[in-house]
Amino acid sequence: MTAVNVSAIARPGRSGSVLLVAVCLLLAGLSSGCAGTPGSAARRDQATAIAASGGLTPIALETGPACPVPLVAYGRNGPGRTLTVYIEGDGQAYRDRRRPSDDPTPTDPVGLRLAARVPGGKALYLARPGQYLSLEVLADLDPTLWTTQRYAPRTVACLSAALDAAKAVYGADRLGLVGYSGGGALAVLLAAGRTDVVALFTVAANLDFAAWAELHGLTLPPDWPNPADVAPVVAHIPQTHIAGSGDANTPPWLCRRFLARLGDASQARCLVLDGADHHHGLVEAWPSVAADRFGQPFP
């Protein structure tokens, strides 16, 4: 989750209603690049390669009017009735502290790498609005989708519609949600509005917007629902919140504050990974963490 002053954004919006799409690109060399440069295409190719390494292939999800913006997803079918959904972080939402990025595709898709590290079973990787799209498509989208509106109720509703569509595609009736960074905050908000979530994991997530904004000296949009405020609603869900001991962006105490808001924290735990930060040491630890959900099979 990028620490930026989101209240300072002032850029004319661009309207455009685009059908939900999935992107399948040819394998190319890795190049992170800058937002809006040829490196954008390389980041999309990188994602396709990472997804393929975990048996994940592009999937189109029909979400209807609830989500009239592009979303990219990779999925894998498997046995069972539970679909594990991995939600990506904010990516390159901004080009600097004040200007939105032309392309929010992450240079290091940690959420996707988490999904690829656990083989087998039904799984879906869900990108955030604007990620992995061509610059031509992005030019017709309002950049508030990946900046000031990235946690707004309409974004939560959009992703929830994608979850419904994915359940239908894979014949699932239960969900395990895994969210990285800002995707972890969205995982909590999604779980609070649904009755089919049976497991919840967050990785380096912002679990308390108010505390996080105070930490970084930010003013947040007033319509962002705070994950900490819905903590009691999700207290019954078995959940693990992973934080890196060296993470200065979303430090471990945010997790402890979230657990204190649950009321009944018997189904929850904070797991602090020694030496990990906001990007490093998380993916490597994920298989062992995923295999131990309070002594039960994942998810």
C-alpha cells in the first residue's frame, strides 16, 4: 500500500464503460519499467509467466453492471467446493506522491506470486481495477479507480461481483480470501459483506486506515470504509494476519490494533515474520503459513 497524500490529487476524470476482460500475453523478459513506459507491457508478460508457473490461466468473469470496469483474473480449477481468492495490492497507483500513474500494474505482483506458490485446489488471482490493461484501455478510464476510489464502496461492490462470478465458473460455494497490502484491507471489507467466507488471510495489510494515515501524516478520502471498523463483523472467521518485522509501511502493530477491535479474537492471530518487510520474505514463508490454518487444511 503506497503512502501518498491521496487528498491532494486533482486530475480531470475520464469516463468509460468497459467490459470485464482477462488478458493473455506472450511470455517476455522481465522489466519493471516506469508507469506509462514500454515496461508496462513487460510487467503484464511477467504476470502471465508467474501465473503459468502456478497453473493459473486467464479467465473472463461476467460481473454485469455491478462492475463495469476492467478486471484481470487468472484461475485454476480443482477439487472441493472452496475457492481461494488472492487479491493484489495497490501496485503502481501513483507515479509520485501527488500524480496518479498512467498504469497501476505492479512491478512486483506479490499477490500473484503468493497464488502461484500454493499448487492444487480451486484458486483465483484477482487484480485490482486498472492493473494489467493496455495503455489504450487505460486512457479511457478514470484514474480515481486506482487512486482515491480504490477502497470506496463501489470498488468493494465491484470486487464482490467478481467473487460471485468466479464461484459460478468454478462450482464453488465457499471462499477463502487472501489479500496482499491494500488487497488485504479489501479482503476484510469483502468478508464483512458476505456470508460465504470461511478463511481470511492478509499479508502486509493495512488493517486500520485511520491509524495508518496518522502514522504517515495523510488525509484519506471520507468515503473509505475502515477495515478496523468492521472487525467485529468478521470475528467469527478463522483468520491469520501476516506482517513483516521490518515493515515500515504497514508495521505489525496495525495487526495488533485490528485484533483488539475484533471483540472475540479466538479465531484470529497475528503472525510476524522476522526479517521480512513490505515486499521481501513474505512469498517464501507463504506455503508453510497456508498449510497451517489453526491446524486445519488450507483454506
